[in-house]
Amino acid sequence: MTILLLGSGGREHAFAWKMIQSPLCEKLFVAPGNAGTASIAENVAIAPTDFEAVKALVLKENISLVVVGPEDPLVKGIYDYFKNDESLKHIPVIGPSKLGAQLEGSKEFAKEFLIKHNIPTAAYDSFTAATVEQGCEFLETLQPPYVLKADGLAAGKGVLIIHDLEEAKTELRNMLVHEKFGAASSKVVIEEFLDGIELSCFVLTDGKSYKILPTAKDYKRIGEGDTGLNTGGMGAVSPVPYVDAVLMEKIETRIVKPTIEGFQKDGIEYKGFVFIGLINVKNEPIVIEYNVRMGDPETEVVIPRLKSDLVELFLSVADQKLDSFELEVDPRSATTIMVVSGGYPEEFEKGKVITGLENITNSIVFHAGTKLDNENVVSNGGRVLTITSYGDDFQQAIKKSYQNIDKLNFDKMYFRKDIGFDLI
């Protein structure tokens, strides 16, 4: 079969790497892809949100499965676009409906869903520019630090955690009145801060049944010791060492099951990934947020740990036969370290020539922000490459990734040297 994968990051390269291993995948297109996907599939210069161009490609190439990597096309309704088009409706799309995608597209929608279905989450309220002063008063009722979340999509950067009350009020005004995150912060959710260790739970659902994928933990801050600005993610570890059977049972019964049942009760069509961002507070799992796609860079450790055929898995989702699918997981640990452009997540330069890729051994290189420039692979984003390794434990895997990063080079290259520091 011919498959189309939408997206251009490390997550998509990991999906592509796994899907082409399937005997069911005869041809794989990636739109728009990167230098990594170009080496194993056919890149097509189409934006994932250009639905008309996606349709033209699907019909021209007789594509029979569409896998959506990033959140943007999901929030904009690509699932519904296919479902409501006579020439496309027979082609399965792996991703939720536009309504389901609101779990990521709107922080307020997600919080209302959580509370409606009695899923543990932090106390919250939401505010607009018209109610900004009430928001400041609400901040006064909370204990520091203060959590401010832009309601809409802000590329993983719309969450601020602030320790000073007056600074929190100033930032709330910046978000609502001065549009710090543009339209994404026209509404802001203020949330109670929860103190604990974060982890990610990934679920694949066909709308009726579900499979829980390997757990992972990512590292969002740019600086070592989890300091500095939030990024899209600087590295990840799977499995999370402190997640035992007792905690996993709590996650499944209190969070995963009510989430999938909530889709059914609310009439939400959902055939795709549910990323559940959790915090473990005194061995009690509490939901921080939902994403409606796989996380990045967590995908780069979760997908390599799947021994099952990924295309078969997606088809079982499309056919609503996920309950009969036997999911096999590699017992080894996997870790990934993100290599980024100097200056990221603020201003950075693109077009830096990357050397040393051919010297990598015993690790997998997933490209994120790269492109081909004549014969050279050059940087084309803030997060450039991610180096994934296996090990008997995460420390062994991390050591392999760092050994291979030492073989890579591009101007102003940066990476965190402490991924997994809090798990030792």
C-alpha cells in the first residue's frame, strides 16, 4: 500500500523509519519531510495544512492511508475534511476529529473535559482581555509558583511558570492585552501548580478500545538542571524508571479509561494518539495536559521500542479492531538527546552544514530541522537532530547517545549534557 505521512520533524522521521520496515508499506510519501525522511521515503513540498494539495496528492498517487504527525492539521480538521469528501472518505486518517483535537487546540476545552469526566487535574480558571483584572485577583488566591497557559496552540512555548506574584500579573497582562503569544493567548488558563515528577503516557485508540504505549519522560527546558526557557523538548527517556505496576494501574483506571469513555459519551470521533501529560504527586497521577498526537522527542524513544508492525497497528485503528491487536514492546531502554541550533528557543541561524553523520554507530539519528542543500545536510530549524540509543538501562543508552553526539558538528551546535539527571 501507498502511505502519506504529514509533518517534518523528528517525530515524523521516527514514524517513517518504523513504517518502511513493514512489508505492507510499498511506498511512503512525507509532506514536507526533512533530509532524514528524504533518504528513506519520497518528500513532497506540501504544507500539512494545505488540505487541497494533500487531496490532490492522495488521489494522484492512489494513497490508501494518511498518518498525521503534527497537531496543526488535526486542529484545523483534516480528519473531517477527508470524512466529508466523497472522493476521500474511504481513506483512513490516523488522527482525531476536529472536535477531538480541541483537547490540544484549547486548554479550556481540555480542562472542562477533565472535570466533566472526573479525571484528576489541577484547579483552574480562564480569563480574556476583558477579565484580566479578575485573573490578577484569582492569582492572589493561589500559592506560588503560578502557572499561565495560552489557551490556543503556541508551538509548545505557551506555558509560563512564575514564582513572583507581581511578575505573574504582568505576564498575564502581556499575554491577554499585549498578545505575547498572538491569538493563542487571547484566552489564558491560570492553573494551580502541582509539585512532582512529570511523565508522558501515550495511548493509541480506535475510539472504542485502546493500547497504552511505552511511557516516556521528556526534558523541556533549554538549560541543564531544567533551567531556562521552555523548548519543544531537549531529550527523552523510555521507560520511566519510577513508573511501577501500581502507578501504571492508577494511570489506566483513573485517567486512560475515563478519557476513552469520555470520547464515547461526548460523541467525539477519535482514531489516533492521545498524549497524556502527567505529574506524579506523591504517587498519585494527575493530568497536566492532553496532546492529540505523539510528543516530540518522546516519539523518538517510544516508536523504536515497538516491536510490532506499525502499519498493521494503524490499520487496526482504522478498522476499529485494536482490541485484538497484540502489541509487542522491546524490554530495553531507549533514550534520545536533541541537538539544537545555538540561540534556540529564541533567535537562531539556519543553513549550517552538518558533518559527522556517517560516523554514527550503535545509535539512530532522527532528523528534525534539517534539509538538503546540494550534497550537504544543513540545519533548517531550532531543533536539528536527535540521537536515539538502546541500552539495558537508560544510563547505558544515554552514554551511547552522548558518545555519538561527539562525532557530530555544525556551527553553534548545542545540546544538554544532563538528560536523565533526575532519574539517577
